[in-house]
Amino acid sequence: MDWTWFHRFGSPPHLYGLAGKLTPWFAWPAALLILAGLYGGLALAPPDYQQGDGFRIIYVHAPSAWLSLMAYTWMAAAAAIGLVWRMKVAHAVAASCAPIGAWFTVAALCTGMLWGKPMWGTYWVWDPRLTAELVLLFLYLGYIGLRSAIEDPQRADRASAVLAIVGVVNVPIVRYSVEWWNSIHQAPSVMKFGKPSISWPMLTPLLIMFVGFTLLFVALMLVRARGEILRRERQSRWVSEVVAQ
Amino acid sequence: MSGFLSMGGYASSVWPAVALTFGIIVWNVVAARRSFAAARAEARRRVSMEQAP
């Protein structure tokens, strides 16, 4: 098998340039979709028969939670690729995912608390899903803390990669917690096998938000990854050519 | 319009949740750009130091 594409793809200057070109193609559609999804969810979708207009928090809560899990999965996969193939750019991608994922874990937790207060009567319960999402935040913070504690970037890459890979076990726990255990948290309405259990006028804005948040994550990750590549390649000749422009 | 703003009595939950998420999105855009700009400035400084006699 011809592996040249793999090495070309993994070459830092190639990826640096590619990421710069791709960013607007993710960022602008993300902005449009998120604004459209918010309008659809807050203004157009009909109120829920049980939760009234309170259910509209789903349009910011579920996409944030989705982004928090997606970022971790990407981070762990990139870290594993970086470890196995000793690929610098993969470590750069992994390091870029962590702050984004951590922020949207905070968003998922806080919007969930704001939703919990009127519906469950409390901001917080030590429910399996809520606890696992909190553990996700601690994994992100541990990863970020470990990186900043190690001076040498390559050692930081390797040590934090191990943490990222071990922690990925928490992702299916968050995802399936509402099915494995008796949970106060409602069961999934979209991300499940078979037909979604919410009606199309409610579902469409939510799907738009999911796509928008996915594109937003990729755009943010690309911008951060370019910086991380520059930090790792500071000795290289191509960097001096790129920043001199 | 007032019905939209009152969110059927859930305004005190819905609007803070929307505002918080929106704020986190905006902050992430700013932070990502800053992180890249800092790395670029750092690299530029290093290059100019190497080129200095």
C-alpha cells in the first residue's frame, strides 16, 4: 500500500496551510446554522405538551453536550494516532480539542442545571448522567493541567495522550448512562436506534443545531491546531517563511 | 412578542441558558483566535531574533 498520502497529510506545513484554507468553510456555515437553529427552536417550534416552553433549553443543552463528547472522542483518537505513529500534528489536534471540549462541558452542565431547576425542582442531583458529565469536565481539566505542568512539549504530548486515551472510557458511560441505570435524566429523543421520539417541527431545529455545533467545533479546532503546530515546529525553516509573510 | 420573551413562564431558565451558551460560543471564538495569534507572534519574535546580527 502506498503511504505517501499519509505522510503528506501528516506533514506540519501542509496541514497548517490546509487548516487555514478550510477554517472559513466551517466557521461561516456554523454561524448561519446556529442562528437559524436558535430561531427555529426558540420561536418556531411548538411548546412541549408537558414542559411548555421550558423544553426549549434542549436547543442549547443537547448540542453543547454533544460537542463535549465529540471533542473528547476526537482528542482521544488524535492522541492515540500521535502516540502510535509519533505524529506531531496529531498531538497538536489533541491539544486543541481540550479547551473547546472543557468549555462546552461547562455549557452542558450549566444549561442542564437551569433546566433541572423548574423540571426536577433542583439544580443538581448525583444522577449517573450528571455525574459522568462532571467527570468529563475533570478529565478535560486534568488533561489541560498535566500539559501545562510539563515543560517539554513532546513529553507533555505523550503523557497527556495516555490520560486522554484512558479517559475515553467515560464517553460511552455518559452516552448510555440513561439506559443502563435508572436515571432522573430523560432518555434520548434523537440519538437512538429507530425513529426519533420527537415531532419534526421540534426535531428540525435541533438537528440544525447539532450540525452547526459540529461545524463550530471543527472550525475552532482548526484555528487552535494551527497555533499548536507553530508551537511544535518553531525550529523549522518553513515556520520562519510562513510568519515572515 | 411578550409571549416570546416570557417563554410561558420559563423565562428565568430559558434565557440564561441561551445567553450562557451564546457567551461560551463567542468566548471560544475569541480564545481560539488569540491562541493562534499568540503562537504566531511568538514564532515571529523568534525568527527576528535569529535574523538579528
